[in-house]
Amino acid sequence: MLKAEYWCYVTDYEETYCITALEMQYAKVLPIVTKVAALTETVNSGILLERSETNWDDVIQILGTLGEELKTKSIEAAFQWAKKQTWEVRSYELKKLLNSV
């Protein structure tokens, strides 16, 4: 994982919270995921694809047009965000949600 540049997870599976997506961002690997379920919240700074864009030809085309500067900025932003996703932060968010219902 630490030698990878990209993590492609093109799926229709509706994750509730994708810990692997968080781990990838923390490892400074750029996630490329489908814009579905909790992936839209778990992937803070990556490439989010519509379901219609989730074939491998589209993914390869996106990778071919991704500039180095944008990739570097996205990876760093994702890493900084992932560092803040501690159990303390997650439990605070859950408590806040439960108190709102």
C-alpha cells in the first residue's frame, strides 16, 4: 500500500464507512472511487466518479489527464484530513447525530 499511487475502488456496494478509503488517504494514496453511499463522506480529497463512469476505460482516461500538481495537492489534502479522523472525532460525530434525533 505504501508504494501505490492510486487506489481504484469502482463499486456499486453501498458502504456505511469505508475504513480502507481512510487508510489509503492516510498512506498518501490517491483514492479513485464511485460516488456512492459513505464513500462520498469518507473520501475527502480524491476522484469521485459517477456510477456511469465506473468502467476501467474511464478510470484509465482520468489517470492519463491528471496533472502532477493536482495529484500532489489532492493527496496532501486527503492525508491532512485522514489524520484528523480519530476515534475521538468519530465518537463525537456519532454522539452529535444521536442527540439530534
